[in-house]
Amino acid sequence: MRSPKCVRLIVLCAILLQLLTACAPTTQSPTPTAIAAPEGWSLVWHDEFDGKAIDSKSWTYDLGGGGWGNGESEVYTNRPENARLENGLLVIEARKEQNDKGGFEFTSARLKTQGLQTFQYGRIEARLKVPIGAGLWPAFWMLGSNITQVNWPDCGEIDIMEYVGKEPKVILGTLHGPGYSGALGLTQWNRQTYDIADDFHIYAIEWDADQVSWFYDGEKYHTVTREDVGERAWPFDQPFFVILNLAVGGTLGGLVNPNTTFPAQYLVDYLRVFQRSTTVDQSK
């Protein structure tokens, strides 16, 4: 049988342990801050790229070389050397290296949500840092999900952001469709007074049944409406999927400058899709 002094000592020790536990710093991660939707919009899908690996439920890859219809000089791979998550960012890395895919001397990555995440209308937004260097051609864009049935350009293409290293102060927003594709695409250049590659910027479109508008760091700089295409088809009333890629060379990227540094990294902080709060979520 314990003595009263022993019992009091045990009680005091228990109280002290509770106090120490209460004062100890917690190791639990804080609850992530909720993503604020712009007024009038609701978040329907997003990727913050905070995990350990690229989400295979949202992203797949285009693979191989051949120029991709634009005379590009890279081979696209799904290797971690070319696409990975690092420090809360998606890193798409173009490398100058030997490979056995058609004699091309560059590798890179082209990620897409085709067959996994598609959207019809909304605000599609990403925070991106493009790489510097002539010959580099990073893009953030969308294609109609029916491309496997009707091919390009009948499927429609929305270029949310294209940047070419030979024009370091310019980004482009373009709409491509039947009769207004390639060099005839409905394009707007957005020129800044600084080198865009120096920092992250937010690129977005707002898209509905009758028009697409382009935004750079919150400022609208371009709109194309259904009326603007006249009697030509308007294929932008169907689901589209998202593409993120870093091309090397090509018809828009141009010649690779010998001074362009490799590896070159295209960084994606997040990608978010919002839809009007009054509409039904049409993501798939």
C-alpha cells in the first residue's frame, strides 16, 4: 500500500506532465488556407503542386519528337528530369542532352489533362514563371476534347499564354479555330516594360458561350467574341482540356541562341479553374 506522501508525489508528477504537454510546441501542420475565389466565381478544380509527385489522376503526357507540327526541336518525355514537383512547384525542365529519339538534342515535357480533367467555360488561371533565353517557348493552353474525332483546328485551341524568349517583354493570347488557325489565329500581343521572365505572373482567361477574354496579372488585355469569327465555326462551346509545355525552337520559338542556358525551367505555382457561382459545375 502506497503512503500518502507517495500518492501526493504521483499526483504532482501527473499535473506537471500535463502542463509540459500543453506548453510544448505542436508539430502538426497548419490547416491550409482556403483558396479565395474571385467574386461571383466558385472553385471547381485546382492543383497547387504541393505533393511529392505529379498527380496521375489529373495529368498525363504527350511523348516523343517529330516537331509537333511547329518544327520544334525537343523530344517530350515523362522523366523526372523533365517534369517533377519541387518545393511546391511543378518544374518543367528543358535539357540539352543526347537522346535516341530522331536525332534531336533537347528534351522537355508536355503535360495535359486530356481524358482526366476537362472544362467547359469558366476562369482558368495559373501562376507561372517562364524561362529566359531565345529559342525557349513555354505555353499554357487548351484544346477541344473532341480533337480525336475532328482533329485540329476544328476542335478549337485557346492559347492562354505563350512566351518566346526572343521577345522577353511580350506574351501572347490567341484563339485558333477552323479558318483562323496558325498564322491566321486571332492573336493579341501584350507588351510590358520589363522582362517577363524575371518573376512569377498570373495568366488567365474568362470564357463563356460567346467570348473569351485574356488577363495578365489581373488586367484584361484581349477579347474575342463569337461575332468576331463571322460565319466561321465557333468550336468553343464544348469541354476543353489543359496543356502545360516547354518547347524548344519551332516556328514561334525561333532559333536557339548559343547563349541560352540549359537546363531551362518553366515553373508552375498553381493552376485553378473557377466557374460562375450561378452555373452548374461542368468539369469532368
